[in-house]
Amino acid sequence: MSGELRVLGACPLDCPDTCSWVVTVKDGEAVKLRGNPDQPYTRGALCVKVNRYLEHTRADDRILYPMRRTGPKGSGRFERITWEEALDEISVRLRGIVDEHGGEAIWPYLGTGTLGYLQGCEAVAGRRFWNMLGASRHWLNICSAAGSSGLWRTNGTAGGMDPENFAQARLILLWGTNTLTSGHHLWKFIQDAKANGAHIVAIDPIRTRTADQADEWLPIRPGTDAALALGLLNVVLAENAQDEEFLAEHTEGWAEFREEILNHPVEKVAEITGIPAEAVHSLGMRLAHTRPTAIRATHGLQRHKGGGTTMRTIAAIPGVTGDWRHPGGGVAFSTSDHVKLTVDRRDDLLAKPVRTLVMTKLGSQLDDVKCLWVYAANPLGSTPDANAIRRQLAREDLFTVVMEQFPTDTVDYADIVLPATMQTEHFDVHAGYGHMYLLWNEPATEPPGECLSTTETFRRLAAHMGMTEPSLYDSDLELAEQLLSGGDPSLEGITVDRLRKEGWVRMNYPKPFMPFAEGFPTKSGRLRFPPAGKAYVPPHTADEAGRSPYPLRLVTPASHTFLNTTFGNNPELRRRAKDPVVLVNAADAAARGLENGQRVRVHNDGGEFLADVEISDRVSAGVVASTKGRWPKLSPGGANPNAVVAERDGDMGRGPAFHDNLVEISPG
């Protein structure tokens, strides 16, 4: 059609699939969005959430202009101001804070609202600016820190299988992952494997839509996954099915780990995990005699007290079975460590070392912070101990700036709000953490109102504050060139010009990609098995005094209609999501006199949220579930499940314990 333009881009959201998309533009307006049919992982399909992305960019509640607070913090009352006024006030306040309290009194709080290397979680431009001020560093630990740390301890990297290789597997363990909701493009490769006879097992405390499609569902107790891994390997040893050659040539610590496995017989593991002994034994037999076995283990199972250890022990399985030597065998957690882009945040601009503040400790670490600068994040909707965060954000001495697209709960507490662009309006570079491709995002339309990209916002602020460091003013295309400048063989031949022309490029890894067939990127070149006594950490069961009045374990999985809190304000997706529910097993409901549809309080010492009971066999007795991602202010009672999540660290990487959460349910 005449007057139409086809613009290649990429989905920016916190999902392993990082889809390639095509925007059709007519007369300067984006009129159609579809998955790129030419991209081998996207294959033309987007998800139910992102299909409404163009509608979302034009939403009535889109923030289009800078704003200054006029009412009490939390009231959400603002007046429109100019960019000049906003930059003036911000510059004065930042300089005053640095002069009086030092740069470390500033906390740049960055989330995963976009995973772009220019505008999002890597945000090179912002980091350079904050280094010039000597601001505190921000530890983005909310998603995968525990699991990545565990994998590093075993394999020397968090990188693992190419998910496309699942098509070659004959046994697939979907472990703590709801593929059809959180990364559905992998399902095509699982279907290819199933068509060739593969057996699919879902290991999950919840019978998810993915578990419904699997050949088996094992309803495991939250936080006991490492014990199950040891029990499965116990059966492998009983069958003498371990790969002795791989063990001898490519692993270390086997003798000690073997004893740990032998200390976890099937009956003991059944008691720990709640999975019947016959089911543990049956799956152990399949694992012993099926090559290749592919394991998909994602973020859900590492969000508890022993999350790092869990991933470390699961990663040991293909070291025992030798699956790493077979195409289609191994573990897939994240492909991020296979991405060798050069992220030059210019830490040399720091005048002196600075402290690091932890993302999931926002409520407790804000005490001596005088400026909180939030971008690509909505901590009041997504971070533990929401009530403590709310109390801190209400402080009059805390200068809060939020760069946002929509009036989130966090925006309501801002002093200054800066309007941010959305993905169809700016340049960016992406790399999926669930595939092996780099993607380019070309802006399809001009930003509405006075919205600015992250990079442009920091360029303007640096100029307003009189900063002369040249790297603060690098253009988006220059920043993109720098990302590709490191000379790693995986990026050879990949240029910005090529990305802009083609939209996506597979990094230079072979197909099939077998990363550890000949060794591991550890110091010894070998897989490192967990030491004795450190292959399983039980879940949190009580307070420090050993008491727990809360007998139910709450799991908060991803929603099918929201992505974290993105789309939490979308009218159509909210309609589809309906009111929040909490899944309760019939035995637990009967013990409390609960009925289907009844409004209840889910509560503990930290707080409470309201939900409607859904009595279901999708959870076992002792486990309840309610999805994450709702905006608190759009939820009944003004709270979501993070009101009952404590600021408790896991065992590695300071990963949060969202799913290690004890609650009670009472009539509302």
C-alpha cells in the first residue's frame, strides 16, 4: 500500500524471548504490529500482552510532559512544567545533595521495565552521568541473581544451552517454569521434540497451563527442588547410568558429590518434596536411560532461601549423565552470558569507590538516601516489603524523580516526573536471555508530547549541569557502535549498519551449540560439583525464634496478562485478568471455612492483600498461589502480594525470596 513503511524493532520487555517485531507506519502513525515472520525464534508470533503494545502507547493515561508534585506525597497530584523548569530544579537539588551529603546520598534505581542496552537495564548513558556525581551503585538483583550465582559456581558461567536445541531432546524437564505464559516461543521447539517422541515433565508447585500440556506434572513443595535433583541422581546411580568418561574428563568433586547423592534415597526425597516416591523413581529411571535430556529451569525456582544452591545442584545433573556431550542435552537458564557486548559504563569517571545499594532492600536502605531516581522500574508494585517502601517514599526530605510512561504507584510519590519514550519511539539494542540473537530497535514514530528517551534525558541533564566529559554526549548510534566494538569472535561481522538493515542477527555460535562438550569456563576447565552438605538448602520455615503462626506457603507466579507491572493499567488486559484470586487447595479451604469466590485477607506480620478464593487442585495442601504484576492502587485494598514479602536474601547473589513466604488466609 502506498504511504506505508515497514520498521524493524524488538520487544523491550523482561521476557527471555525478546521478540523481533515489525511495525507498519502510515502517515507517521504506527498502525500495525506483528512478530517478525523471518526471525527464527519469534516466527511471526507475539504474546497476548505485547499484541496490544501500539494501543498501549496511545493510552489516555500516558505521561506526556514533565510534572511537579502539588499535593502530599502519594496523592498523585501534579502540575505540568517545562523541561527547562524540571532540569533547573533537578540540577539545583542534585548539586545541593552532593555538596551537603556526598554523591552516595543519590540512589539511581533502575529496573527491568526495558532490557535495552541503551535505554534500559544496562543504561550506559545513565551510569556515566551518575559516576560523574559519585552516586551510589545499584545492584539489580531482583530477577536472576541467585540462580546465576549458583550456575557460576558449577559451570563457570550462567550461560547454558541454546533453547532451540530443545527440539533434539528426548526428555524435557520444565523445572519451575511456565513456558506458555513466560516465554512461549520455546514451546515450538518443545513441540518439535514431542513430535519425535520426547517425554515432557513439568516440575512446579502449581499445575500451570504448561503443566496441563506436559506428559507429567510433579507438584513439588516450593524450595525443595535441589532435594529432588539429588533423588533423581540417586536413581541414576542405582542404575549405574552415570557417564563415567564425562565425569573423569570434565568434572571435579565427584566422589564427594556422589556421597551426597547416596544420602538422598527416593523415599527421603519423597518426604521432603511431597512428590510420591514412585513418581520420583519413575522420573529417575527416565533420566538414567534417556539421552539427550534438556532441562529448562528459570527464575521461579531460585526465588527462595536456597535458590542459588538449587540452580547449582540442578546444573550438576548433566555433569553426571554426560548430557552436555549430546546435542539437545544440558540446562537452559539464561543465554545472557553468551552475549559479549562491550558495556562501557565508564567507571573510571568515579572520583572514589562508592557503596552499592541493593534493589530488593529499598525499604531498609533508603534511610540516608536524599535523592531516589527511578527509571524503568515501579518498586511500589514489584519490590519486597511494599509497606516499608511506601513509608520511605512519603519522606519529605527524600527528593524523588521518576522517569515514566504511566502514572504508577511509584509516580504518585515523585517530586518530579519526567515523561519517557516507549519502544516504538527510540533506538535500542537488545539481546534475548532465552535465545542466541542480537536485535535492533529502530524508532517507528516520533515521541508524543514532550517524551524523551533515557539517553536523551541524561544528555540534556548533563548539559544543564555544565558537565564537560565527552562520553556523556555520545549519540545513540555511537553508543551502539561501542557495544559491538570489543572484538569478541561471537560478534565478528555484526555491525550497527547490518543490524539496522536486517533487524536481527544470530551471534556467531555453531548450530547445534554445545557449550560444554569439551570443557567448562572454570579455573580448572571442569564442572564443579557442590561440596558435601551444600547441595540442598531447605526453605524458610519459621522466624528467627523458631516460631511461625503462618502455615501456608505463598507462591506468586507470573500473570498471563501482565508482565511484572507492565500493562497493569491496560483496561483490556485488566478486564481479562479479572479480580485477583488466590488458589487454595480444598483441604486448606475446608480447614478455614473458605468458599469459592469469597474475598479473603492473605496476611502475615509484614502486611496483607485481598483476593478472591479459588478452590483448586492446581496447588497441593499447604501451598497457595496468587499472580504478581497488579498495580497496588488498582487492586482491592490498595495492595498486591509484595505487601507480604519480606526483605529476606537467598543464599547466593542476595537474590530475593519471593516464594519463601509464609502466610495465613482469613475471611476479608
